[in-house]
Amino acid sequence: MKRIFLLALAIALISCNDQKLTSINVSNIDELQTAINDSKAGDVITMKNGIWKDAQIKFHGMGTEQKPIVLKAETPGKVIIEGQSFLKLSGEYLVAKDLYFKNGYTPDEAVIIFRNSPDSIAFNCRVTGTVIEEFTQPDRHRKDHWIEFYGKHNELDHSYIAGKSNEGPTLKVYLNGNEHVNNYHKIHDNHFGPRPRKGGPKAETMQLGASTTSMTPSYTQVTNNLFEKCNGEVEIISSKSNFNNFSNNVFLESEGSVVTRHGNYATISGNIFIGNDNPYVGGIRVINTGHVVTNNYFYKMRGTEFRSGLAVMNGIPKSPLNRYNQVTDVVIAHNSWIDCEQPIHFSVGVNTDQAEVLPPSEIRSARPKRVIFANNLVYNDRFTSYPIKAYDKIDGVKFKNNLLLSNKNMDSDREDFTLKSISNTLGDELFYTPAQYDGKLYDGYGFNDIDVDLFGTSRNQDQNYIGAIIPPVSDKKATVDYSIYGATWFTPSTGNKDIKTHTVTNASEFMAAIKDANSEDIISLKEGTYLIDETIALAKELKITSANKDARATIQFDNLKTAFLMQPKGILHLESLNVLGTADQDLFRTEDKDMSKAYGIHLNNINVENFKSVIDASKSSFADEIIVNNSTFKNCVNGFLLDKETDDKGDYNVEFLTITNSNFDNISNEVIDFYRGGYDESTIGGILNLAGNTFINSGKLDKDEVLINTRGIVNVTFENNTFTNNDTKFTAILWGAKGQQPINNTVTNSGEIKVVENIELKLVY
């Protein structure tokens, strides 16, 4: 008995001793680095609450599966890492948790890196419960990543990642070397929050591999994540390696697609794509070989071509690694498209008609082959367009036992779908599946492996359900449950909940209100003239309007180079105002550098006169929206100068330029110069909507002799405009291959509206 007591006492003493060794509290970067250098398996290093500025943390250690080395915040979310900071992990079985990166940017290649050097790599390491929010470079063309995966069996989970606006994927997996292949990294239960539009390529939320390593097996697992408004570019996820798994994720109003860009044998299963009728939201784009696309659910998708619900591309014969390989040996089965306008596109990207301006290495003529499209469901009670659009022959696709339910008159002689009429309307119900299906399901090779539905309900031989869901659908699945994604301690900001109106009567009150107002507040101007002799710099969202819409206030700018200087996150709404300047002033300019985040301009019922330009945007600046309606621009030297991204890399200065029901009179040079250079099929912006406007006596000094210059812009609506007495050779030159056509325009004593089928551009790659 005595021996048992002594043994128990010894074990207790050892346990107490271990407990003392495993808790290390640190309050500055020097103490932290010392603790890391001295750490042993089982140690817990706790960072004191507070702001850690310029914290460049190199976390290296050798933990074990049972006793990892843990680096954590004293209180989740209360350790705020700012300035020029990063976290690097290397060694084995390390855990970093509950950190908050904001108000800064990395001075290195990434914010969180699973290696300390090429020879010091992470294995079995984990980052969890961490937030990276707007930790973006000052210059949007300065490339970095926020998370870089190296090594094997590393993990990112229950984290919130949002707000990257500079060049480079948010998260990237590297496979350069045997120590990084067959990695089985896990990326799960995260909330990838809004990624702003970048205005060009190289802005994916996630990139797994690269073209140079695209034939390499990765086995990265991307599961149970929420991707919300990931709008950086046309690819949300770019899979550039083999055997990756994308399952059970939710893509909510994200303007892009999951793309098997390079590499083969991806599994894309059980994902939910919610478009909510946004015309730019995409789904899945298929390239290369051997993919399995099953149990995916697409809801109210209106994207087309590259951004369609399902886009199966044409490839390039004998394609180099960095281009488009032919789609072969792909299974697309048991998916559902619900109230999608035209959900399924085959042979996307075929461009044989552009052979005169493209080299043979760019011609996508290799059609999909050995593709099985089976047991899929399309339900459509709102649209009359056919579910499938083919840009080339689709003789390499086998269609088996697909069902189309519609209350519209459709072509009854279809081989790709069985047609059935419905009388009901779905409304706003998120999940739908028919209560029964009396047809036969296709049971080809390997189809028995599709053994569960979207929600994990078992499929068996006695069931005969088509599409992604086996009925009934639980009421619990009616909405997206935000609470299960991301860091449990973090709630993203939802904006100003207490919007105030500041009423002013003179210029000094006006300037004070601009300074004191919170973002999204309103400044209301009483009738009168407000003489402003200083530049208004704006880095928040404001609305400036006349208090009385029938008696406009006038803002008069004097002795300035710039009236409004748009800074990152500056969004200005001007409404029912007269805005006057001089021929030496720009109404809007942007900062010449450090335009890290997008700005925006909204003009409604505005009278603008006597400026050097309406806007002169700097290189590397980017506006998410410039929207003009029911406004007048008179006696200005220039109009909208959005033409500084001339490196021909696919970038441009604004995503949405919308000008409607407005008048332009005596604009000396071009009214619009909107430029995107470089041939890059992955860049499908910008977007110009020019409708219902009048242009008079303009363009007489323009050297290019083009009144509306849209070179390289992909999406142009040009309709119901009137052009009278404009002294230019061309009113506009539109790009026919992109579907640009003038509609119902009236041209009198003005230049020709010319449609050029193909425009020769410099290759980006």
C-alpha cells in the first residue's frame, strides 16, 4: 500500500512539474521569440492581450501529436497584430490559435506561412480560430498571399479571412519539391469573407499549385467552408494540381467559379452555390481530365459563359501547361440547378473565329470528350431559355437520364433532358427536389460510389431520386448557418447602424461635417452657394445632397487642382447639386499611390460645369463602381479618364462604369476613355453601361478622334444614346467578338459607331 501511495505521489509531482513547464506567458516580441526558441513538446505560449505592432513571429518547434506546442492569445481576438507583421511556422505539431491580424500588411511574401525558410518547413501544423481582416498591401499591384501552405498535413480551420484587395491569391498551396506533394492539407470550417473586385486577374481566393507543378498530386482537402462575396476575379478557387477535393462548401453570391484550371482528378461534391439572381455569380468551370462533379446544388444563378452555373470548356490541342487542356473523362452526375437562367454551358471559350489575331497556341478547338452527364435535375419556373448552351459540337458528351421541370414552353424533342411540365412556383424556397421521380436513373461504371446525396443521406438501390437531394428536406437547412463557419469569437462588421443626417448652411459647417461624419452619414446642404477653397479628401462613405431638391445648393470649388481626392474606401454619393469648378481643376482625382482599397462615385441629378476633367484616375487606383444618372456635364476639357492601366496585364481602373439618362455638352476631348489592355481570357471586365444619354458639341480637341473609347473592355452596353455635332472620326469602336453592338442610337453629324469583330491585344502570359 505504501509503495502504491509513493508511486501515486511521484506521478502527481511529475504532473505538477509538467504543468508548470507548459504555461509560458509573454508580453512582447522578444519574450515571445525566446519562449519559442526554448519551447518543448506540450508547451503553451500565451501572448498577452493588446496590440502587437510589427510582430514578425518565427514559430519553430518539435511537438508531438499528443503534445503539440501551442501559441495562443490570452483571450481569443484580444491579441491584435498590426503594422508590418507575419507568422511563420516550421517543425512538427505546432498550433497557432485565436490571433487577429488587422491594420497592417506583411513585409514578406505572406501573412501566415507554413515554413520559416526553404529548408525549415511545417508538417502536421495547424492555424485555427484566427482572423485576417483587410491586412492588405498599400499598393494593389504589390503581390503577396495571406496564407501559404508548404510541407504536408497542415491545417487551416475555423478562421475568418476577408478584405484582400491587392494582387495575388488569398491562399496558395505550393508543390515545388517532394516534401510538398501528396500533402493532404486540410482547409475546413473557415469563413472566407468578401474579397473585393480587383479589376484584373491574379485575385483568386484560393490557388492550389501552379501551372509548372500542375501534374503533381496534392490531395488538398477544401471542405465545409463558406465563401461569401469572393469577387476578386473570375476564379474563386483555381485548382492547379491533382486529386484535390472540394466538398460541402457554400458559395454565397461570389462572382467567380470553382475552376479546375490545371491538373486532374478533382472531386467537386456536395457544394451549394447561391446566386440570388446576381448576374455575375459563377459555379463550376471544368478543364482537364478525370474530374467527378456530383451532388452540387445551384440556386438562382444568372452568370453566363465563364461564370455560368456549369461551364465545360474547350481546350487547346497539345496545350502547354499554362494554357487549357482538353476536357476528358469527366463525370457530371446528380447535380441540381434551381431557377437558373441558362445554367449549363459546353465548349466555353471556343475561339476559332479569332484565329486572325491569335497565335495557334491560343486557339481552343479541342472539344470535350468522354464526358458523362447523367441523373441531373433542372427546375425552372421563371425563364424560357434552354438549360444548355453549346458553343461548339458536343458530340463527346453522353447525356443520360436527366430531367427538366418547367412551366414554360420548351422544345419537346430533346436528347439531353426528359421534359416534364410543372404548374407550381418555387418562390423563395432555397432547397427543392421533386417528391418522386418515375424515370430510370443511369447506373454506369462507378455510379455506385455516389452513395450519399448533398446532405449526406444514403442513396440505395431502392431509391430512385434524381438530382442532388433525396427528399424530404429538413426545415433546418432552409438558410445558410453563418455560426458554423469561421472564428467563434469574431463577428464581421455590418456597417453603420446609426446613420445621421448633418444639415449645414455655409461652407465652414459643410467642411466640419465632412470631417466629423461617420461612414455612411448624410450631409444635407441648405439652398445657397458653398465656396470651397481646399481639396476634400475622402476615405469613408458619405452622401452629400441638397436639402431641397427643387432648390439645389451649389458647391463652387476655387483655386484648387483637385476638388474631391478619392482615397482608399472613399465612396461619395452626390445628389441634386450644382458643382462648379475651373479649367485647371479635376472634379475627382485619386491618390497617386497607396490606393490599397477600392473607392466609389455615385452621381445622381448633378449639374457639373467648367472642370478640367470629371475624373482623372491614377494608375493602380480602382473604383468598384462609378454610377451616373440623370446628370449634366458641360464645358469641361475632359470627361472620364480611366485609362492609366497601360501595362497590358489585364488590369483596368473601374469595374462598373454606368452612365444613364445624362447629358454631355462641349466636352473638348473624349467623354470616356476606359482602357483594359492584354489578351487574357480570365479577365472578363470591365463593364460599361451607356444608355439613354445625349452628347453634343464634344470631342473637337481629342487626338485619338474617338469620343467613347473602350479599348479592351469586355462588357459594353451601348444603346438609346443620341450623338449630335461631335467632331470626332469615331463615336465609338465596339468589339464584335464580345457581343458588343450599338442598339437604337441616333448619330447626327458625328463620328461613325464602328464594330470591329476582333481586336488584337498583347498576350498577358
